[in-house]
Amino acid sequence: MADSCAVAMTASSTVLPPHGESNLPGKRRAAQRAGMQTGMVLERDGMCAVIPRINPVCDCRAHPSRAEPRLRARTRLVARGHLHSRMHRSGGLCRDYRSISWAPMRQHLSYRFSSLLLVLVASAAGLSACGETSVESHLRIVQVQFSDTVVLPGETITMSALTDGDEDIAWLWEAEAGDLSSPDSAETQWTAPGAEQLVAISVTATSESDLVAVYSTDLVVGPGTDHDGDGFSLRAGDCDDTNPAIYPGSPDVQDGLDNDCDGLVDEGSPEADDDADGFSDFEGDCNDSDPGIYPGADEIVNGVDDDCDTVVDENTDAHDDDEDGYSEQEGDCNDITSAVSPVAPEILDGIDNDCDGIIDEGTAASDDDADGFSELSGDCNDDPDAGGDAAFPGRAEEADGVDNDCDGLVDEDFFADEDGDGWSVLAGDCDDTDFYTYAGAPEFADGVDNDCNGQVDDSMDTTDDDGDGLSEADGDCDDTLASVSPLADEVEDVGLELDNDCDGYFYVNPPLAVASFLSGSRCTNGVDDDGDGWIDDRDPDCVTGFPESGIGLTACNDGVDNDFDSFIDADDINCASGLNNSESSGSADDCLNGQDDDADGWVDAADPDCIAVPFNESVAGFVECNDGVDNDGDQVVDAEDPECDNGFDGSESSAAAPHCEDGVDNDQDGWVDALDIDCFVSPFRELGDGPYDCNDGVDNDGDGAVDAEDAGCEGSADGDEGTDTCSTVVLQGGESWDPDQDDLSYYWYFSQQPINSTLSTDDIVDGDGAVASFIPDVPGYWVVGLLVSDGRFNSEPEFVFVQVAQGACP
């Protein structure tokens, strides 16, 4: 309100004739009727008065008639006297009518009548001045006198006023018509105009402390003649004595006039704003008798269309805004979307659909059994009513017929013989991590229940039978041999299988094996998984350091007892399968005797079983496919024979690949012709079309797909899975193992590298660690070897083959 007066306040008081002039109940009813239109009805000492409602006038500055000292325009009410606000010297007494309090107005309003005296006492309580002035005390005009109550045209009367304050008062009398002799004095004379009319008279008192009191009334000039013949004179209440259709009680018609002189125009018509809420029926007010109902009003919970939009209580707690059958009062926790209500099904959307305070319960994202895992996070049983809390990822497996750790296996820890003593937990092994502990095992004086009978070190022999200084009670696991005791060193005793140091492990040679680079499942299933024409261990993809269990070509053709069963290569029953047998039984004779020793249809060097890494018999050539003779009599010779189309054909190439038999290292990888692995992978060829990256069992490009499963190996140009120069090659040896479980040391070295490379073994980062790496400096074929040692023995070397293409370097 500091910038503009939003509303100018005008209050009016209707004064009825003195007691005795008419029947009081009738006067009260008249006052009540007026009060219904204008405000409140007061009664005292047999007199009735009406304090009308507040009439807003917008923006004092836009209506100078309301702001200037001289009242040039007035709002006529049914009242004979007016109590109104006017401009204060610092602004104007203005206030929004909706916040005015009637209590102080009632408190400070008194009245009494006599033939010549009307006293109206009012205060500015509750009204704030525009600008900075706030009236906190009261100034009252306690007496106003008129020398005559009947004023004839041209007659002069005396008027005076008195306040209750002690301060000096500045007076201002104003008359709508006629002349004032001393308008700035407490007493003045007024000469009425020459024609009969109703004249508004007001007096304003302003104190030194800027308090203001105002009194106004209407005086009738004339004898009270009924000029328009409607039975009412101006003095009798005719508000327009020139129109016979206008008088008190006249029917109000829709003509833009106040026909019944009640201060309202066309009340009851669609164009009239009967409830003074700013809207008429014509303007959309759906109930023009209630000021709280109009277009744009705030909707409240009352069962009424407050804002006249034909919807009751919308956007309140009582209304079903989303039309799902439930309001907020009825439990809808989100009344904006019909997908949420107390009866909606819960779905996986991160929302509490059924308004039960829980989000996504019963869905794959909810941890229904409160075990810390949902179905989305791997819980294989999330049903709290079906033992769901006993199964979740990482939980210890129990012998209960349930997949407790959600790995797809049931009770796997109890069926497996983890320590290799021939007993599982379910079979009675009370410690499946200790080779010497199982049901019925010999008892040792080691503080352990070795025989799983529930007793520790029972029935121990304390006699040292072999003279090594230790008895069975002292932990001697064989008290008949002096070379066996907890103090002895493990020595090589091939065939004896002695645990010299009683640590639960026998000595084996070699004691170590380097971790393999290829999963063995696809090398034992009898299927050409990668579609390269080779199956299982005949496929160079399966050339790895797997144990001699039928997985891997070299394991059955390397002259080593890989699985420590005292049988080597073809002599090992694990190498007897038609898919993985080896024609070599510990020497190269089987590959040079001109016989098909393993009855697989291939003889000597033509037999893929005679190929090992590094290559043995292959350098001699595969005779039948490279001898210029039609060995099988089908009129087709060597590489032209369909039976020689698998790459292992003794000829580095037919006309399709002359670069595999020209004695030149065409792809500059350090390997020439038949020695180049690129010439042994059908249908791939040298010249970079067939890098070993797509046939080495390694995920070279780290995309999770290996060899033929990798999209980069779909065509003959398969270098996508390779490594570029200036890219880091990571070497993994962390799965190397020692039967004695001793600590291992690692040694990585370059076994072969392009001739123009300047790298040395010292350039291998962490070359003494389980995981090492290097950055190739030139393209070509690289072979990296790994040796591991337990401090006493070294393993056989294992090799990693890396095909490197030219890459962009910084």
C-alpha cells in the first residue's frame, strides 16, 4: 500500500426517525432490510441504525474525487449520515475492505438524537493511512449541531462541531451545494441553494498529531414536495424526485437505475453483482448471493463449486482429481495419476502404486525377504514365506538341499572333495581343507580331529619307531621311514608318492603349472564351436597348458605327464579319445614311422596330432598333402584335394595363398611359411588376414568375446581382436599353482619378438609379478614366456602369443 491506495473505504450509517414517530419493530425491519444490503443493524435506546457494508473504490489516485479535500462526488447510500474515510495530509486513509475489523467500529460508534442534535462518534481504529501514517489513537467528533432541521431554498443555518481532544484542531466544512461562510472554523453558516434537493454536508477535524475524524450527513432543502407524484419527496427518501418510477420500495427493474432507492442498481438481475464479490450472474457468478463464490475463487472442501467451473471441490483432498475412484481423503497418495491408488497393482516403476508406504514391493527390484538382495541384484529366492532369507548371493552354502549362495548349484560345497583326500563334507570329512582329516583317517598329535570322530589326538603313539626324532604323537605321518617327518625336506621321489615333510602334499615334477589362457569347456565337447573346421584339441585354439585330461593338443603331445598320473601323452588313458589322442607316446617315432598309429586317418606329419608348440614334425611338411602324389587315388593332388583343405596340408598354400610357401616372412611377424601360425588356420591366410588373435583362446580386445565368438573375427580380416602398437598388453599368470601350496615367484620374458623391436625383457612392467604388462613398439608376432618357481623348482615355461598391428602412437 506504500505505492498505491488499493481500496478507499466508505462506511455509511442510516439513521431512522426518533422514537415515537413510527413503530419501532417496523423501523427495525426497515433497518434490517437495509442492513442486509449494506452491513450491520444497531439498536440503542429505542433507535435503529444501519452501518452499511464497505464499498470498495479502486485506486484513490485514479479517482481524485475521493482523494481531494473537496468531496465533488459521493456514493449515496440509504443513510442520512455518512461515516467515511478521506485523504489524510500524508496520503489517504485507505485499506482493503476484506481486512477491516468491524469490532472497533462498533466500539467507538455511539449516537443520540434530539430535535437539533445528532452525535456520531467514530474513530479511525483499524484503518491505516496510505504511505507511512498509522492511526494508533482516537480523535472523535463528539457533537454536531444544526440551527434548524428544515432548510428552505436560500435559507441560512448555523452548523458547529466539537471534538474530545485537547489539541488544536484544523476544521474543514464541505457542502455539495450552497455556500459556507467559514469552512475552516468549528462553527460556520451555510446558505442553502435555491432549489429543492438533497445536499451532502461534511466536516473534517485534523489534530496536530495528524489524527483525523470525519462526519457527514445529507440535508434536505425544501418543504418536502413530491415533485414527480410518486408519493415520496426527497425528504421522504425519494432518491430521484424527477422520476415517478424511482422511490423507496419501487420494484427494481433492469434499467441501470436504483429504482427502489436502496443504494443498489439492478440488484437481483444477471448484470448486477448482488453479493459484491466482483462478478455478476452475467459475468459467470454461479451463486450471486454468496460473496465467497465467483469465477476464480479458491476451491475449498465444502461440497460447493466455489470457482464456478462446474466441478465441486476439485484439487482438494476431497476430490478425485485423477478419476481413479479415490481422493486424497480416501487414501490416494498421488491424486494426479490414475496409476496410483489404494487398489492399484504395484509395478516396477519406482513409485508407491498402492499407497501402502512401500515402493515396488513384490517386484524384482524389492528385497521382499529383507536379506539385502532383490531379484534384480541376484537373489534366487526373495519370498519371505518360502525360506527366501536363507538364499542370497554370497551366503555360505549349507547341506540343506537349497542353493544358498544363488550360484545355480545346490550344496556344492558339501559334495565336492576340496582337499583331495577322497572325502567330501557329506561323506564325513569334518575339515575338507585338510588332506589328513577325513572319516577314519589316522590320528596325529597335531591338535586336530584327524579321523573326524569328535576327539582330538586320541590313541596317539608316542614311540619314535623310525628314529627320526619324532613319533606319531609328534606329527610324524609315517613313523616307519626316517625320511618322513615334519622336519624333513620334500625331495623328488617319483613313483613313491611320499609326503616327506608331512604337509599333506607329495612332490611332483614339475611342481608348477602356469595358468591357461582358454576356457576348456569348448575344447572337450566334440563340436566345432568356432566354425574353423577343427574340433576340440585338433583346433589350434585349444593349444594351451591344460592338464592332460583330453583338453589341449600339447598336453597329449608334449612328452610331459601333465596330470601327474605317471602316464605320458598317448599312453595316458585321458588321451585315448578319438578327439584328443596323440600319435606321440613320449618320442617322435610315432610321427615318423609311416603308420597311422592312432587310427584317425592321418599318418605321421600329416596327422595334426604331430603338431606341438613349438612345432616339432611340422617343419618337415605334411607328406600326403605336399608330396605331389595322388595318395588316395581320387585324381586330385595335394592342396587341390578337398581332404587337404583344412590348413594342415603340408603345403603353405595353393594358388589361393602362395605367400605361405615362398620362403618369405610376408607379414613380418618373425614366422615364415609353415612355421607361421597364420598358415595353419583355415580359411585364414598370412598377410595379416589371419592374425593369431582370432585363434589363440584369448580375449585380446577385452570385449568379453573370444576368437570365433568375437564379432571382429567373423570374416577373414580378423585383426579387430588384436593389439595395436603403443597399446598396453596385460599378461595374466595369477592362476599358476603349486601342489605344495608354496609361495611362487614369477619371471616373464620375451621368447620371440619382431626383429626390428628394441624392447628387452626389462621393458616388461612387473615382470616378476603374477600380472605383468608391456607396450609393443612395432607390429608383428610376439611370444612372451612365463616361468614360476617355488624357491626350489621351476615350472615348465608357458607362452602367450600376441599379434600386434600398427597403431597410432602419441
